[in-house]
Amino acid sequence: MARVLSGIQPSGKLHLGNYAGAIRQFLDLQAANEMFVFVASYHALTSVRDPAVLRDNIRQVVIDYLAYGLDPERTSIYVQHDVPEVTELCWLLSCVCPVSQMDKAVSYKDKVAKGLAANVGLYVYPILQAADILAVDADLVPVGKDQVQHLEITRDLAGRFNHEFSSEVFKVPSYRLAPDADVLPGVDGEKMSKSYGNTIDPFEDEKSLRKRVMGITTDSTPMEAAKDPDACTVYKIFRAIAGKADARTLALAERYRAGGMGYGHAKQSLFELLLDHFGPARSRRAALVRDPGQVDAVLARGARAARDKARATVDRARNAVGLS
């Protein structure tokens, strides 16, 4: 059994892109592994300046974790700031991290290019991420393609610290890319992202969800003409949720190629798929919103489990550097 860790920044309710790229991996992994999944609240401070928004966003992510099916009996779910040991580890790792390593971090350059303020927190973001991972002695971290460099930085910092202090404080983790890790498009055909305002939230009420799906951008190919399913955003989303080999996906692809099907029909099929696929999750989420005490209990339990691991790691690190 491996120990697996992952986290998501609290930018509001999770969307289909989060589900396809991360949550579904968590659900697969929790069956046979020891899971730690957190809400990256410290990371959010690199950009969020409204405390009420941050508190609400954190809550929404936790509720979504549970609604999608993360099981607190198998997965320790916690909020990053409830495990303050990670910030101490972040400092210790910072003291062995070359400045040049942070200069090469692609995500920092990308975020600044998109308009985020170039603050120090954003610059050293990969070191805090490394502390999150190393704190609980994670064996495996599921990531998207855009996070591979950060995992390589984590591996390098763990090895560098162990070498410089002639110790075996940190376990060097591996990472796993999401299977079929294609970028899920949003309603405009671009990468689904809250920052682009093009997301689909499967927990919206039915009327709003249908309106969102029906608003997906398509081309002007007439209904009677044959169409290429792989070039259509509607089909790409359907395939990502149902699965490439699912009979419903294969049947929809055939309808595209045969002609005689309008994009409106494809959108209706996607809407019905979302209601069917996420029906149990929608019910769970409604129940969780009505029972905040259940969410609080899950977070308290998860934080205790994570702090037990992190405290032992900090003790090893302190001893190695001479601070015990």
C-alpha cells in the first residue's frame, strides 16, 4: 500500500476539469492506498485578498471532495493551514534550495505573464508544495502535466537536504500522470478554467446546468452533414466523463460521423449524461450543505492524521540540522 498525497487550491466549487483531471484519480487511488488530500489554503494567499471569499472557497472544495466520493474512512481530508508543520519544513527546504531552481520554475513565469502580482509567495510556491508532499512521507503524487516540474523540484530538494545533512529525513516521492490526461475544454473550447470563466459545474441546478451545456461553442456545420467528433468540444467533454470505450461514447461518435444529428442533440446527450453520472454526487452534496457539522468532523480527523505524520517529519528534520 502506497501513501498518496494531492491537493487543490480553493478557488471555489470544483468543476468538470477538476473532476476529470484530479478527483477521478483520487477515487481510483483511495481503494487500495493510504490517501491524504488537502485544500491548499496557504497557496491561495499568493493571490486571494478577501478573507470571506477564501473561507467560503475552502468550504466549497471540501464539500465537493466529499460529494464526489472521497471517503474519510479511507482518505484523510484536511486544510493546509491546519497542519502548520508544513511552513516550518518550507523554511528548512528553502535553506537548501538554490535561487536558480526557483528562477527556472515555469509556473511562476506563466502566472506573472497572466497578470498575477510577482510576490515572493508565488516565487517560492514550489518549495511550499514540496513541504506539503514531504511532510507526510508521500510515496506517490498524482499530477497533471503542468505540475511535473514541481514534482521534480520536490524530488531534488528531498535528495539535496538528505545529502547536505548526511541524513535520510525525506522520502523521495514518485508521481503519476492522470491516465488519458488530455486537457478538458470549457464551453468556449479553451482549457476549462475558472480564470477563463468557461467552466461547467455539475452541481448546478438542472435549469442552469442545461443552459450552460447548451451554450457550448460549436461550428456552423449543418445538421445533415457528417461531423468529426474529435473536433467537437461537446464530444470531448462527453468522452472525458463517460470514458473513451463506453458504449454511449462510441454510439455518439457514430451519430456524429453518420450525419443527420445537430449539435443541439449532442448537447442534450451531454446534459443527460451529466445528470446520470453525477446524480449520486449531487444528492450527497445537498445533504452535506445541510449538515456542516459532518464537514467539520471530517476536517478535524484529517488534520490530526496529517499532523501526526508531519510532526514526526519535522522532528527528524530538526534533529538532522541541529535544532533538536
